[in-house]
Amino acid sequence: MSIETPAPEQTNTHTGALTAELHAKLLATPVAGLSAQLRKRGLNTMTIDGVRPLHPTAKLVGIAATLRFVPGREDLFISHGGGYNAQKRAFDAVKNGEVIVIEARGEAGSGTLGDILAIRAHARGAAGIVTDGGIRDCDAIAAVGIPVYSKGAHPAVLGRKHVPWDAGITIACGGTTVQPGDIIVGDADGVIVIPPAIADEIVDAALAQEEEDAWVAARVGEGNPIEGLFPMNADWRARFKQERER
Amino acid sequence: MSIETPAPEQTNTHTGALTAELHAKLLATPVAGLSAQLRKRGLNTMTIDGVRPLHPTAKLVGIAATLRFVPGREDLFISHGGGYNAQKRAFDAVKNGEVIVIEARGEAGSGTLGDILAIRAHARGAAGIVTDGGIRDCDAIAAVGIPVYSKGAHPAVLGRKHVPWDAGITIACGGTTVQPGDIIVGDADGVIVIPPAIADEIVDAALAQEEEDAWVAARVGEGNPIEGLFPMNADWRARFKQERER
Amino acid sequence: MSIETPAPEQTNTHTGALTAELHAKLLATPVAGLSAQLRKRGLNTMTIDGVRPLHPTAKLVGIAATLRFVPGREDLFISHGGGYNAQKRAFDAVKNGEVIVIEARGEAGSGTLGDILAIRAHARGAAGIVTDGGIRDCDAIAAVGIPVYSKGAHPAVLGRKHVPWDAGITIACGGTTVQPGDIIVGDADGVIVIPPAIADEIVDAALAQEEEDAWVAARVGEGNPIEGLFPMNADWRARFKQERER
Amino acid sequence: MSIETPAPEQTNTHTGALTAELHAKLLATPVAGLSAQLRKRGLNTMTIDGVRPLHPTAKLVGIAATLRFVPGREDLFISHGGGYNAQKRAFDAVKNGEVIVIEARGEAGSGTLGDILAIRAHARGAAGIVTDGGIRDCDAIAAVGIPVYSKGAHPAVLGRKHVPWDAGITIACGGTTVQPGDIIVGDADGVIVIPPAIADEIVDAALAQEEEDAWVAARVGEGNPIEGLFPMNADWRARFKQERER
Amino acid sequence: MSIETPAPEQTNTHTGALTAELHAKLLATPVAGLSAQLRKRGLNTMTIDGVRPLHPTAKLVGIAATLRFVPGREDLFISHGGGYNAQKRAFDAVKNGEVIVIEARGEAGSGTLGDILAIRAHARGAAGIVTDGGIRDCDAIAAVGIPVYSKGAHPAVLGRKHVPWDAGITIACGGTTVQPGDIIVGDADGVIVIPPAIADEIVDAALAQEEEDAWVAARVGEGNPIEGLFPMNADWRARFKQERER
Amino acid sequence: MSIETPAPEQTNTHTGALTAELHAKLLATPVAGLSAQLRKRGLNTMTIDGVRPLHPTAKLVGIAATLRFVPGREDLFISHGGGYNAQKRAFDAVKNGEVIVIEARGEAGSGTLGDILAIRAHARGAAGIVTDGGIRDCDAIAAVGIPVYSKGAHPAVLGRKHVPWDAGITIACGGTTVQPGDIIVGDADGVIVIPPAIADEIVDAALAQEEEDAWVAARVGEGNPIEGLFPMNADWRARFKQERER
């Protein structure tokens, strides 16, 4: 099994903020570095917390397509839970390069994703799936090869805890708010939400900082103390600039 | 301070499922009895859990008007949090006899209601307010005299944890789902959601059961054992019917 | 409404470890003082935590009669939940001076006690009821006048979360273990379990300590420092003994 | 190290509901599929939640043998915790094909299983062990090669949080109720409890559904939409039947 | 029993930032209003969350004196828990007008305050006590008449969960950080920490806002809509200024 | 990548209680065995709970060097969070053979360790890092090759939840207390704290018990029952001694 991070230029093209150049940069940038740049601009609440990647090594980059579940209620499950429900319509409609982000209120006691819908998302070219609920058929989902972040596995079907409700609205997921069109990036550290209007600025600043931090890390690995180096004082910064210019 | 449970027949009349007769019956019926009847019909997930009444003795009966907050996100609070936001619009628009039900995701770390909005709801003839978040100015709110159920007091303003987002959609509150138009009933035992289509059936069955249970309670108070009496066997039921017919 | 702490010498006499003298002493001793004496003898895990008294001023003293609920399971509720079930049999069988202690696994999402069973327990001369689950009809239960400790009110019937299972076995309640025959004492600080074999020793030691602490409290109230006085040094102890002998 | 799922036909034969044929079918059926069939029959509370497999690839199938721990209490640990206690007796008595299911109240702060008892269970032909508490010597247990599901590792001995109490009674584990004789099935999605009387019906229905779902998954993988296919409309079903009959 | 909020000008005078004028203003200002002003200046994490007042009507104003407990560890309790320990030294040393703020890590399973120490704090002129742990002898503490905020009552002595460790250092309490010398204000909405350097600015701004909000509340009570009034538009503000000048 | 457990005899030698002999013995002893010996001496609260190893196979042995973070507070982060703060000073000062133990109050919502500081600790010869908070750059930290135990990964920088405050004082971590100089041992079962004064006694007793338990495990693996063997009766013990003497 190999986990591919799908490129955005395929069929069903999503005409959003995620250009091929931006996509490539985001693939190359750790979520931790993006998080730091968001914080520098006053954005501290941009992480989807409590979710773990099904494949630790699969980088996730895409545009949010939202799906909302409401708490299980027997009468509403009868009217809205069966047949071609909101969940299934959302997976049929997902566009190439999108990440389906699911509001499940942190409730892990049922599966908010199964293997058939994961296969469908993959076939549509979706970039990944993030849910703050559980997933079922987790071994089968892992075999599909699409990046998935969730609260963990649970064998029960959706209706044990949820009613599939609507899609395409602003939702809550993992303690933050996600809007359709937000840029979603995930790696082993977690999942972050980037407002599309500042994505270029954020990723460029993060890449520049990564270069600097990698140089600092190398100096620390050589035995230099943190003091004066992290953050860099004038002497270290001069040396950094000098070496970088070579 | 006296806590009034407003009658529905006032200004701003809400033309919903809550007739004056149904309203009067619901006022007279314990939430516990309504809950038992919902369960008999397969509805087990109809309680708004984790909320407590600000005034323990205030019965709450009304029609749900929903309001949704999403998790605090600095950029969205700038765009949606200030001025005449979704929260304020909802309180200006509440109709006589309605209960404002707020989705706050169980987050109690800020106030989702303050005294000025409580005064506005009361002035509009609202029947009450239910939030699964915190409230601020709790002493001032208590003085307004409108039934309020919440997760407790917190001094911070809304924006510490929430962005006011939208109103009039189906929401989650206290672990259940609430739709605009659902009937909301609260007392010291908690808050329950009744689908309007079955409200008459539920309340009639609950009142009948209350009469029966009160008779059983009186017999138990006289020293009779539970066995055969609760539930009633044929002998006891015969005696119950006989006495009731007098 | 007045809350009586029933005296043990009535009908249905329980021939247990709780003599009238021990009962009177326990009524006069704060739970905090009993807890300290248990700890001095190496017993640190004797409190039923997370429960609150329905009437803050009602002292509870009695002998444990245990009742166990297991998690709700639809098939087992059909076979064991209805009719004259284990819960109802336990309330019919409770003896004068006993405290019904219920294992509800800390699950507060349904009522593990209703008003009719509370009336029955009171009619049988039970000393009180302790449950680490919810209670329903809480206003009606409060009117019965029997001390009740619980996790709070919930309107749903038992079967939403529990199946009534068995009685008279060793159970878990509020994080500790309770055996039938254990002595249960509750007040505003909480509920404690005392092994009957050491109850006399514990209460005598606690009462002696109370006398000493009350004398210390009076001295501290007069402006004396804690140093040397709490615990008492030789000088203070000499003065304490002298005054006590007068 | 290889993890064997022991076949039931060995020594110490358990004369229960788990025939060799049923055992083989359950081995071949995902827990998620069994869960869906239980739900179709109104059984929604049959999962042991919060436990994780020590070896993700080890399928677990067996008959429940129950063991109950009560909360740690110093006096009861002295009387019941040491020597040949209830825990040790249960492991010596486990029969071939049984799964030891332990009630540990979700308390993960000590080990409810160590390597010596795991070796004993394996030597007796037990099919596995499920505990909603912690395990200690987790690397050594993993080396034994018996399927184990738990809340995770903790180095402390049992007595830090528990007193081993009794065996062979109905217990709570992971939020559901387990009876001796229930059928236990586990895989990467979780652990499920199946009442023995309906096990044949459940597994047959699940296997039939698996076949259907696998066919649907293949069609979705070919690029077909969910709409009309999952669940299947008349056209798809006709094609499914046609292909299956070949 | 009357609950006094002690005036700061008594014996043992604390020469801190809390002048009599500032003290009087803080007594007159709701915690909710102070919280809003802190947030306006970028301070969002200043509340001690999860604590409740023992006397709902007692306003708390004072200067923080800190006390830190570390988790119970048997060897350290032997060396540091008994005799004239850090807790007792802190209560003997508290100055007039100070609030003892205790770090108990949110652990409510023992008493971090008992009646004798509460009496001592009161005798020293302390303004109050805030702990994010439990309290024991809660009825006796309530009778002392000093404002106390805690996580609730628990009968056990301190050593069940804590070792008293040190005082006068920066601590964590209820999710925020408290430094010796910080200004502490509590009421029914909760407890807030104000850095002394900005206390005058904060309270003056809060009082001005209170006046404005009270005027707005009166207008809303008269039936005016929120729109344009809360926050005030130019017309309403002109009217407000005009009336205030009269 | 290979994970080394650094030997203590290098540069920056820490002159503590951890001799080379003791270090070697601790490397050879499971944490579970050490925990059992501490309990035998009345020490039940010595585990750092809720932390997981980044590399499951890396044994951790070293001497505690403590670091304390306090809850995020905007004003204090400005004064103490930036530049060469307490966290950075602690990593520059760590000595060979030490384990940096971080108090993060169990708050996992930010990184309390990043790759550059992990590299610095490794370069200084530190034995490992234990934090009851999150870590960021977790893949990069894993590549450093120093044992790390944490609550999991989070992409945010420290300041989202913490202010780095002080070092070298007694702290709380994972529910226990850690003093500078305590011996820290970790493996797949968890992390334990050993008071240095009893470390030799503890490890010798644990090693002796390991030998005995390994012999018992072998006998159980041969099919012998637990009864009489675990714990050993006189017959088994005689045979054990006899074989050991050969």
C-alpha cells in the first residue's frame, strides 16, 4: 500500500485558492512552521485538535469541503439518516483537491467514515478526509491510500451517534472553525486551517523560517549553545546570511 | 424578584404548534413524565444535558428558536463578532413564546448570554433561554425574571471562546439536536425537546401517567409494597379505576 | 418540609453493627473528622466522591444495603429491566436504618431513583439513599424527607443508561468499594464508608479530636497563631488539658 | 513473534455456543459488519469502547469468561488482594476458546494483567483477554502471542487501583454489559459482544452484507457514484445478482 | 452569619498596589466588566476557572498571596506534610487585605482548606481564599465569614492528594497564572486576576462602561431593539451623553 | 535512526546519585518491576502518568532536571516568553546523564519541546526528556535519537498555552511530584520516579524479583497452574532455590 498525496491538477478541478505553486510549497512545509507564522499574525486557534493520522507519513494539503453531523436523534435519523443522505451527497460532490472536513463534535463512538465512502473520495480526487469523530473499516480505509485524520476506530455505523445533516456551511471541527474554501494542511504534528487570503504569505514566511531553523539546528548539532543562536543574535545572523549567500 | 413563565398569548405572536391548551398542559406536566413518554415511542435522545436552571423553580415551556456559535477564531471574530452580529439579531427577532436555544458546544469558558440580551428577550416575550455554554452577569440575569438554563457562570465576553454565527438552523445543544419549532420544556430535572407533531399525544399520555403515578405514590406512602403496585397488577388497577371513577 | 434523619430503633430492625449509641455518636461527628481517623489507620480510599446531597443540611447515618446496575443493553433490559425488577425488589426489602447504596458507574444521564421508590424507602425506615447516578422527580424526592446523595437530576427513566441487575453484593460507588453492612455517613462535606469492625474506635477518636480541634479553633479565633497550636505543642496541650478538666 | 488466534477445538473444551463453524465464520467477518447487523436488530450498545489491541492484526473470537475488580480499598486489599486471589483463580480456570473479560471501571492507572497470567491464559487455550484497565509488562505480554485489548500500559501492580473480587458474574466493561457465555469478537475497529442466541443469524447476515458491500466497493472504485449504488437501487441490485450468480 | 468583605485598612497592613480608592472601586465593579476591559487590552487568560463561591453574595477584592501544593507522594508527605508546614506558615503570614491563592492543580479529592486555617486567615484580616482544590469542614468555613472560592467540598485531609510545598512564588490556579501581588476580584460570575500596574486603568474603564451599559439596559427594558443601541450608534450616544450631563 | 540510551560517563558529568553500576542495573530492570518494589515500601504515587514514548523501544534512565511552565498569560508571555527564556536556559544547562522533566500541567495543546532544543539536549549528553505537554516537530525530534516521553504531538509553539517560567525546583508532572535529583526510569510501560536514597535497594530487589518471576513464567509456560506457584509455596520455592544454585 502506498499513500499518495494527490496532486490538484486532475479532473473535477476545484477553482479555488490553491494554485499548483502554493500546493507544492505547502507540501514542503511542516505544519509546525505554518502554525508559528499564523500565531505571529495573531491567529492562535487554527488547529484541528485531537485527530490522528491513519498513515503517519501522509502529508495532507487541500481545500476544505465541509460536512456537518448533528447528534443522534431517533426521529431525525428516520427522516434524514437513510438513503442518499447528506453524507453520501457530499462524498459524491467532492472536487479534486478538496479535503472533506467533518463536524462530529468530538464524538468517537461510531464511524463517521467507512471504506466505501473513502474509496469514492479517492476516486473523485479528493486530497483527504478529516473528521473529529471515529472511523470504521479502518484497515480497509488505510488500504485506499487517501490521507485520513480521525479520533480513532469504532465499529458502529454512523447512526449510533449522529444524523448526517448538511454540507458546505461553516463548521466546528477539533475545536476550531472551518469554512468551505479554507486551506487544510496536515502532517504528523497535526492539522491546521489557513485562511486562503493569507496562505501565500504564510507559506513563504514559513519556508524562510524553516531554512533559518535548519541552519540553526545544524549549528546546535555541532555543539553550540542555544544562547545567542536561537533566536540568532547579530553575529550568528551575519554568519547565517554569509553562508546562505554562497 | 419573581420568575414568571410568560404565557404565549401576548404580542409578537408566534404561529407555531404551541396552542394555549398545549402550553397549559405542558406547564402542568413534569419533564420526567414527558421523557418517559418519549422513550415509550422510541425517542431516547431528547434531553439537553449538562445545563442547570438559574432559578430552580421556574418552569420553562416554549418553541425553539435556534442560534449557533462556532469556535473562537481570531479572523472570523473580526469579520463576524462585532457590531450587530448574529447573536444580537437573533435576540431582536425572537418571538413571543419562543425559547432561544444556543449551540455553544458545551464550552463554558465565556458568557454566551449577558444581562442586556436577557432583558431584550424578556421584553420580546420570549419564554426562556437555553445555552450549553456559560452566562455572564448572572446576578443581573437572575433579576430579569426570564427562565435561563446554562452550564454556569463565567465573566468573560462571548469572543473569548465563540464567534456568533447563524440562527434558525438545526443545531446541537447539550448532546441532542434541536430544530427551530421544536417544543422545549424545562424544570428542575432538566430540559427536554419534543417534536411538535407528537406534542399533544405525549403530554396527554404523560398527564394520564402522572395521575396514575400519584395514586400509586399515595398507596406506597401508606406502606404498601412496590410489588404488584408499581407497575400495577390487575387487583390494584381495578381499585385505581374504581376510585378514579368516584 | 423537614428532613429527618431516622433513628434506627423502629420496625424492620436491622440487626447490624449500628447500635443506638454508635448511631448517636456518628450523628454528632462530622464526616471530615471520621475521614481523618480512617486515614490515620491507613484507609485513604473510603469516600464516595462526586455525589451531592439533595438537602444540604441532612445528616446521613446508616448501614449499607447495596444495589447494582449494569450498563444499558437492549436485550438485557427486555429480560431484566421491566416489572418487579432488582431495583424494586431492593427497595421493598430495605430494612430500618439501612442506606441503599447504588452502583451506577458515575453515569448521570438517567434517573436511578424516582419519587415512588424514595417514598417506599422512607416508609420502610431506610436511613437514606446514595447513588453515583442521576435522580429524577428531584423536587418530589426532596419533599419525601429522606436524605439522598446523587450526581444530580436527570429526567430520563433508568433504562436509558442502566439495567437493574442485582443486590446484596459488594459494589463500586463514587470511586470506592461498598460492602453490605458497611457503615455509611454523609454530611455537607461528602459521604464516607466505615468498616463496621472499627466504627466504634473511629468515632470515639474522631469525637475526641473534634473536642480538641474546637478548642484550637477558639484559640485561633482569639488571634493566636497556628504555629505551636495546630498541632499543639506541650504548652498549649497543657493548657488544653487544664481547661478541659475544669 | 507470531500472534495466533487459537482454534477452539483443543483441550479443556468449552461446551458453549461457539461451534467450529460459527468460529470460522466470525474469524472471517469484520467487527464493523457484525455491529451493523446488531444495530439492525435494535442492539446499539454492544461495543466495548476505549480499548485498543496490543497487536493490531490479531483477530479475536471467543466466549466471555468474566472477572470483576472493585475499587482499591486498603482493608479489602488486605483480605482479598493477596495470595491465590480471584484474578489468579480465574486465569487458572479459563477454558479453551474463552476470552477473559475484565471489569476495571475504565481505570487505567495500574496493570490488570501481567505477563505471567497472560502466559497462563495462553497455556490454557484461552482465545484472548479484554480489560478496560491497564496492562503491565506490555512488551512481555505482546511476546506471548495471545490477543489482548486494553486501555494501555501502566507499570503499577493491580493493587494500586483495584481489588480482585469475583468471576463468572455479569459485568460492565468498556461501557457495555458482558455476560459469561456472550460471544466476543475483536479486530482493529474494536471489540463487540454478541448474545449467543443470535450469533448464527448475525454472522450469516453480516457475511452476506460483506459480499454485497465488497461488490459495491469495487463499483465505486471504478468511478461510479454513491447515488443509486450505496444503497443499491433496483438496477444495480439486478446487476449484482446477475454477476453473483455466474 | 454575615459575610464581610474586609476593608484593607486594618492591622498587618499590606503595602501593595491596592489603595483604599482602588479597593472601593473594585468592590463596586462586576468581575464581568473587569474581564471585558482586560480583553480589550489583549488579556484573555485572566480568569481562575472552575471555582465556585461558598457564599454567592460575597464580593472578593484583595492582593494575591500564593501557596503551592504538589501532588501527593508518600515520601515527600513524610518530610514536608506534617507539623508547621508550608500551608500553615502561609496562613500565619497572610497580611491584611491579601487573598490566599492556592495551586491545587484542579484536584478536588481532598480538602485544601479547613475551618481552623480559615479562622486564622480571617483573624489576620485576609480578604479571602481561592483554591482550585477542595475544602473540608465546609459548613464551619461558611460560618467564619471570609469569602472562599473552591472546587467544592471533600471530607479528606490535605495529604490524600497533596503535599504542601512553598509560598510566595508564581503559581497556576484554575487555568491561569497568579503572581504574588496580583489583584484578585471575585463575584458570582467568577474570579479574575488583574496585573497591578493596570488596575486603575482597568477599573476606571470598567466603571465607565458599567454606567453606559446600565443606561443601555434601561433603554432595552423599555422595549428598544438591540440594533443601533448595543453598541450605541451616533444617535443613541448623543442621547446618552445628553442625559448623563443633566 | 538508532535510539541510543546515553551512558552517564561523558562530558558535563553530573555528580549525582546515579553511579555507573546503578545506571547499568536500572537499564536492565523493567519499570514494572521497580514500581512493584516502590509499592512494597509504601510508595504508590511514583509514576508519571499519561505520557507515551516517542520511540517505544528506547529505555530511559537518568537524573531529573526540572523545568516549569505556567499557564499562558499574555502579559507574562511578553515579559518571560521570548528571547533566552527559562526553557532555553534549562536546555543549555542540562548535564550529562540528566533527564529534563517538564511541568506542563497535562496541557497537550501546544509544543513544549521542538527539534532544536531536543538536539541541544542530545548534544549536552542528556539522557532524555519527559513532558506532560505536547511536542512539535515530532518527526524531527524522533530523528534526533534521544528518548522522549510526552502527551503527543501538537504543531503550535509553546506560547499558545504556556509561559516558560523557572527550573530546578520541585514540580508536578503526570500526576506525581518530581524533585531535581530524583532518578527517572522509563520503558514501554511508562515512566517512574525513584528517590535517589533508596535507588540501590529498589533496583536490587527488583532484579532479584525479576529472576524469580522469569523462573515462574517459565514454569507457567510449561503448563503449571498459578495456584501454589505465583506466589510460590514452599515446594516450588525449594525447587526454585535448588535450580538457581546449580
